Amino acid sequence: MVEARMETGQSIDPRAPLPALARGVAPDPGAVLGGRAGDCCDLVTVPARQGLEAVDILRRGASAEAVGPVLHDDSCDTLGFLVPPGTADAWDVPGSTCTQTDGRGISLVSLEPEPPVEGSDWLLPPGEAEPATDPAVLRAALGEAARLIEAADNCR
């Protein structure tokens, strides 16, 4: 296995599974187009249930344009939201992890339709979404999703 050097933002729940990119698996080297450092993005990974709720919240909300491309792993355990570079430096949302891609694998300038990591696929492909999800809007949507899930689980 080839490892990519990535710095990770604060991870509150280390038990949450991560897609291949966040685990350090080298992405397809041809996936980065443009290749300029300022064009890369960070990746926020969350458990699939919370991520799917957040996608619904983002797409139904007044700022539906705030959601960018979203990856899912083939086992459907996690979702990955593409966010602007630098997001990982201050990311502190419980139950999620934000990984700096350091320009490897994902570019905000031009994304290929093929997922940048083997073992993943697009939930919201590039071209059907904004270039990246607004981190503040994602933070709010993930918080709302967590509250909805907790409320649903407490009704049982």
C-alpha cells in the first residue's frame, strides 16, 4: 500500500470509519487536474447516516447552492464532503474528521467524473454541485443532522 502524507484536523471520534482518501491511501495520480496548490481542497468525512441527513438539509435549505461534491465509500459507511483548502486547520465538529489532501487526489478547479479514490463513488458528482461545500453551512447542517438522529433514536 502506498501512503500519502496528509495532515489531519482534530478528530473527535477516532472510531468513525474513514474512506480510503482519509486513511492515507494514495489516490489516482491522474485525478488532480490543474495541480496548483491553491486549487486543492480538504475532505470532511462523517458517518453515512449523519452525512445523508446533512446532504438532505443542505439541498432543502435556503442555501442549497452551498453543497459541493460528496463522495461515499463503497461500503456506505462514510460520506466525504469536499471543502475549501484550509478548512482542516480549524475543523472541530464532533464525530467528523477533516483531512488536508495537500493537492493529492482532488482539485476544486476541475474534477473528473471518476472518483479520485478507488473504493469510492460520487453521491453528488462534480458538475451537479458547487465546487466545494461551504464549511460554515456544513457545520450547521451536521449539527442539525446529529440533533435529528438523536431525537429519532430517542423515540424508540
